[in-house]
Amino acid sequence: MAYIKTISPEAAGGQLREIYENLKKTRGKIAEVHKIHSLNPESLVAHMELYMVIMFGNSPLKRYQREMIGVVTSAANRCAYCVNHHEQALLAYWKDPGRCRQLSFNRLELELPEQERLLCDLAEKLTRNKTSDYSDDIRGLQQAGLEDRAILDAVQVIAYFNFVNRMVLGLGVTFTEEEMKGYKY
């Protein structure tokens, strides 16, 4: 149960009802993270526009890589809501539930290609904000063959998930097992 009032789809009217209907049509259902914006529908629209560009827009990063980065960022923030949501999305690509869980709990024991390992390392390091200089990390990604646009996109994914994780944690967004299923990926 969220710490603040939210408006359910059944109680929504006007602009919020239209937004909810569009989300249900395009995403398959309405998530609790959507409902947390219900008192400010414009913020929900802006949030979803940013999400769609960062997670589904054209990028040299593959979709599963973006989901992978989201899981690692959310795990570093201890945001169970986002870990669970995005493990489900990653599962649509990896098809291995154990591997998806290992990414969030035992990532260092998971065998990943160098680029993906470095992307995950950057996600955790930047999220935990252990330094103010990430130049070695960026050079490592470049040396591993990632182009600068892919690096920009990776940092945007990391920043986006830090934003959402703080919304979820700060406002008490929770999930049920049923909520984790039925989204369009």
C-alpha cells in the first residue's frame, strides 16, 4: 500500500482515465508505479515518454541489455518492486529464471560477456556513487568495443532507474505476484 493516496483506474476520470486506458492498451495493464503518479497525471505522461525513449527507443544497446542494467541498478538500490518487474522483462529475452535471479543476487558469479559485465559494473558503481570520476569505467567500455552512443544510453538507463527506484521506495509502492505478470514486452 502506497504511503500517499492514489487514484485507481475505476475511480479515474478525464485525462487520468485516458492515460490509464492508453497504458492498459499499450502495456497490457496498469502498474502500481503508474498509479503513484495519479495525483499528477502530467508527471505520469512525462515519466512514460522518458521510459519509452530510454527503454524502447532506437539504441545500439539491445533491449535485454537495458533490462539487465535496470535489474542491476534496482538491486543496488534494494528496490524489490523494480527488480521483480524488470527481471520479468529480462526473462522474456533470457528465458532462464535462475540466471535472471542470479543477476540481482549473485551477479559477480554470473558469466557475462565482457561488455555486459562492464555495463553491470558501471550500473552498480554509479548507483552506489562510490566516486566522482567514472572515466576509467567509460574508457573500459570504449576499449570493450562500445560506442559512445551506447555508453550514453547506458548511463541514461542507470539514471532513469535511480529516479524510478526512489519514487517507488520513497512513496511505498508495493507489488503482488499477480502484478508481475501480463505486461507487453
